[in-house]
Amino acid sequence: MSYCANLPANPAIRRILVLKWSAMGDVIIATALFEDIARAFPDREIHLNTLPVWRDLFAEDPRFRQVFAVDLRARRRPVSHAIEWLRRVRAGRYDLVIDLQCNDRSRLLLGLLGLSGCRIPFRVGNRRQWPYNIAPDAQPGPAHSITKGRAALRAGGIPATTPRPVLHVSDYHRDRARNLLARHNLEAGRYAILLPGCNASGHLKRWGADRYSALAHQLHRQGLDRVVLVGGPDEIEECRRIAQACGPWLVNLCGQTAILDIPPLCEPARFIVANDTGTAHLAAATTVPMLVLCGPTDPRRVKPLGDNVTTLQADLPCINCYRKDCSHHSCMAMLTPSRVWRQLREIDAGLG
């Protein structure tokens, strides 16, 4: 089996299904691959299968004729959800499936489709094993998800060149962002955005409220009019602590934004500082310089996509441990506010 083909040149491919389920950061990164796929197949019908929590991200996305979501992570009635997925995909009569999830579950479900008699002629994955018949050579690890995804597309003759996430933000969300900017007197180039949280289960990825508040004070002293906090429900307490330690020049928008409000809110910012968090990947859809602070997670695997993104990590033997608990958290403690400030000055020579 060759495992390679020029899929865009095949006129028999009329209907395409793209699979991407989780997690938030990986879904945002995959939007660059979605753009590559849409460009390679401009006159074909493309559907997206994702999880219900991400469906609204693509509600007005012109790249997809249809977006359908099945809660394959549900703990209740998992078999019924799997059966629903199989039914939906069988009914789609797809000529090509591009699996950008490529985990045990997606491979099993695609395999079950084949065993049940549902023939999908072309099945793209990131490894040369059943049920895929289009896949690249093995990738050396640790590999970023974009590296694996691009390799899979190229095995199918699909050029993979989009440099950053591509999200289609509606006028509704752009208006919401404009209203927030006006309400808080946020002028283009005169404010920084901090993304100080992450989901609760990954608390070791947080740099910490005390360090973020110290950095916010430094930024304000050096002439920025405003420092803005952005985050979701898991980060409200972290952002509250930072806000309490700062003055009225700090704007706490945590919990006040929808997911698609965030890119247009970031677009006029001077720069962004973030933990390894899903919102950092949203912000990477802009061209704004961003510094991402990494500790227990490997920047080679988690860095948001784009040449405007820089990562900073301490030099310790225990970095990239991916632990959920730690007695000393040295990887973040060694990233002092002064060290982060120096890195920001290298990114933005106009600071200080």
C-alpha cells in the first residue's frame, strides 16, 4: 500500500468529512488545517464533526456546509452516542474522511464503519495503520499537533501552509468586542492582555496571581494605560486576586466574554502574556505578539500556532513533567516577573 495520493486532483471526491473533537487548543490549531483543506477542495462539500462544546465556534464558518456534533466524551450512555455517530457518518456517504483527532476512539469508530459495510474510499490519518489508507511516514517525537496534521494532509497531496489559526468571527462578536473596548477606554496599542488561567485540573500550568499582579504593575509603570484580564469560569478567582492587587487601570473582563469575542478584543492590544491555556490559542488567531509561559508542559507540543508567539520556560531537569501535583512548582517560580519583563522588552523594543 502506497499510503499517498493526490486527493484534490480526484474528481470522484465530492463529499468530505473532517473529524476534530478536542481539546480546545487543539481544535483552534486545527482551524489552520481546515483552511488548507478548504483551499484544496474549493468546489467540494465539506462537513465538520466536532463536540457539542465547540459547535458554536463554527456556526457561521463558510468552509463547512454542515457542522454536526456528537458528545463522544459523555459518561452516560456512551454506546448510544457511538451508535449515533456511526449512523450520522453512514448517512453522509462520504468519499473522504480526514481524521485530525487520530486517537483510539476515532480509529475504532472508523474501523467499525468499515466492518459494518460502510465504504469510505479515502481515509486520512497521521499514522500508517488500519483504518487509514492515506498517511505520512512516522513522525519523530515529541511532535506538535500541527506537525502531525500537516504531515497527514501532505500525504494526501493537500498543501499545508496556513501559518496561524483561522476563525470566522461574526459581526455580532466583533460588535461585542468593540463595545468592551469603548466602555473601558482601551485604545489600540495602549493596553496589554493577560491570560492568567487555565482549566482547574491543570492548575500547575498557572504562573500565579502574585506574579501576574507584579507584572501588571510593571507594565503600567512603563506607560501602558490599561492591563486587561481575560478568562473563563475556571479563572474567575485567579483574576479576582490579580485585580485586588492592582489599581483602577486594570480591567478585569474574566467571565464577561464569549469565546469568539476574544480574538477581536486581542487584535488592537500591544501584546499578550498567557499561560499554556486554550484562550492563548484563540489569541493566536491574531498577529499580536504573545509570550506564553510554560512549566510542566512541553512548548514543542503546546505552543500556539504563529510566528508572533514566543514561549518562555525555566531550565530545569523536571520541566515537561505533565504532573497534576507538585510540592515545589519550581518551573513557574523560576520565571520571575523581572525575567518575564526582560523577555517582553526583547519582543517589544518600545517598552521601558
